[in-house]
Amino acid sequence: MSITRVAGKGDMRRIFSLVHSIAYRVRHFLRHLVVADVRHRVRVASDRYGVSIPRVLWRIAELYARDRFLPRESLMYGLVDPSVPISARRRQFSDERLHGFQGMINSPETAICRDKLAFHSYCRDYGLPVPNLYALVSPLGSRTTSGKVLVNEGQWGGFVNGDLPDHLIVKPRTGKQGRDIRRLSSNEASLLPVLKALEQDSEDWLVQECLSAHDRVRELTGSSSISSVRIFTLMNDNSVPEIMDAYFRVICGDSVTDNISDYATGRKSGNIVATPDLTSGVLWQAWRANHDGVGYQWINEHPVSGRSLKGFGIPYWPEVIALVKVAATSFLPIRTAGWDVAITDSGPVLIEVNERFQNSGIGPSTERFWHALEQECERLRAVSSRVRRRHLGDQI
């Protein structure tokens, strides 16, 4: 009787958990669907694809139920287009599904990725190239990288009049998706007031070298701003890094960052996503999101310079791959990561690493990456199960 009663309680707990999960999913989906911007995009999609609004909404709901694509993602990736088969969703990642994979595969100790100061120090310790760091500005106390405090006017004046490059990058220590990154002149009259104002902010700020794009990249984009390569690695069973996917974030205009979307609004920046061949680094396709947030367009030429995107070879590609593989090994037990690499005239430089990354790629490499992450999750589940059984055996 007691065994039956316990089993019954266990079944009730599972049913309650299932009901709770479904209720959460419905609320989560509806909360993103009712946003005014999303409702507008649904109407745009209905007109563009010549289908009714209920049919667009049904497709959005189906994509969320199958692979957790939120409404804004389904619309931006053009997955609500009735001419696109539902199976095409596997050529892209939803953020939620991808973050779920990352949470299962990576070590929970990921502060070294999220803290840009810790990332810089760690890379320096392992001899990995990163932009030069000049100072940390904080409401709790500012200092230079050489350990000199910045308190009074004389100390601040000595810093800004010191050996600094013509331009600097200032970014929040824990920022993401290009949030609040600024490019500043090292001229004292303009630099010092900004740094003093940042010292009154609620977070810490890094003052770094402003990198310039490689000459060939600058010719392609018409801008000296960095267009970074995002490369995705996954450690195999023997903890050897494999390059799973990559895309080149091609900057348009003279923006400070090459991010695909604005952190605050979610609106697309107009920058381009270009896919390189993983062996040669030669671009073979490129796309940019439509400004209305529904679908995207394949493009062949850079809209500013007019240069051909297809066939462009990313400079220093072998060195980029070699750098990322060394970095991936150095950052174990983080097993999968997205690395942002700047291509400069002197070679590749690591900008940051994301253990909780987004992947805006479209194509067979993204699909291959999806399957590899699934397999790695299954392998780690099996390893965890064996460890638990061994632990229980030791207790008995």
C-alpha cells in the first residue's frame, strides 16, 4: 500500500510539474507576442507573404512549440514565410534552445567570460592577444593598469596626458551586445570630463585601445571600425577544440560596433552577416535583416563600398583558427563558446568570448552545429548518470 501511495504521489508531482511548465510556456510566449512592435511585424508579414494574420500567428506558435523560436525571431528569420518549409528552422538557432544547450554543456563557473576585466587578465596570462587596457574607471575607485590610483586632478591629468593612442574605446565591464560602447578621442579637453562622469556611474568601465580594421577589411566596408569574426568552438570527447560554425559581422557605416541588433531596442542595426568557408575563410553568402524586422535579404555587394562580398577572403584566416583553438583549450572547462576576433593589420586579436552566445548564422554549418550540441548533451547526460550510479554504489 505504501509503495502504491508513494508512486501515486510521484505521479501527481510529475503532472503538477507538467501543468506548471505548460502554463509558464504559454505566458512566456504571449508576453512576447503582445508587444506592440511584434504585433506590427505580424501585420507586415501578413501583407508581405499574402497570408492571413491568424495563419502567421499559427506558424509563430508552431515554431515556438517545436524549437522555442520567440515571435520576434520567427519573424526576423523569415520562418513565417509559407514557402519556407517548417524543417528549415534547423538551419538556425532560437536563442532559448541554444542557451539551453550551453547551460548543459558548459561549466557553471563562467564569470571569466562575463567579466571583461577578468577576461583581459586571463588572456594576458596565457599569452592570447587582446586590445591594450589602460585604465579601470569605477565609482569605488579608479586606477591605471600599472596600479596607479586616479583620485585627484593631478593624477587624472597625468593619465590623460600620458602615452595614450589617438582614440580609445570605453565599455562597461559587464556589458553585452555592444551596450554603451563609446569611441573617444584622447584629447584631454574631451576625454577627462567623460571619464570623470563615468566615475559617478553605477558600474565599472574599461578604457581600452581602439583597434583599426585590416586594410583589406577597410576597403570592403569603407570604415576603419572593426568588423569581427564570430567563431564557435565545441570541445570533442577528447577535449580537442573543433570549429563548428562562423560568421563575419560586416559593419555598414561608421558605427562603433558591428552588432547585428541594438541591445536596448532589439532593432536590427543594418550590419551584414556573411558566412565564410570554414577551411579557407572565403565568404560564400551574406545577408542582412530587413529594416521592418520581417525576413532578410541575400546581398552580394557591400551597400557602402560597392565591393563584392562573395569571394572575399578574411585576412589571416589560418591564424584566426589557430588562435581560437588555443583560446578554447585555455578556457576549459567551458566546452562551447562564441569567440569575437578582430582582424587588424598586425593579425587577429581576441575581443571577447561568450559562453552564452547567440548565433545569427544561416546554413549547413549551423545545422551541423545543432546536431553536434545535441550529441554532446546526450553524452554528458550518460556520463552524469554513470557518476550518480557510482556515487550511490559507494554509499551502499
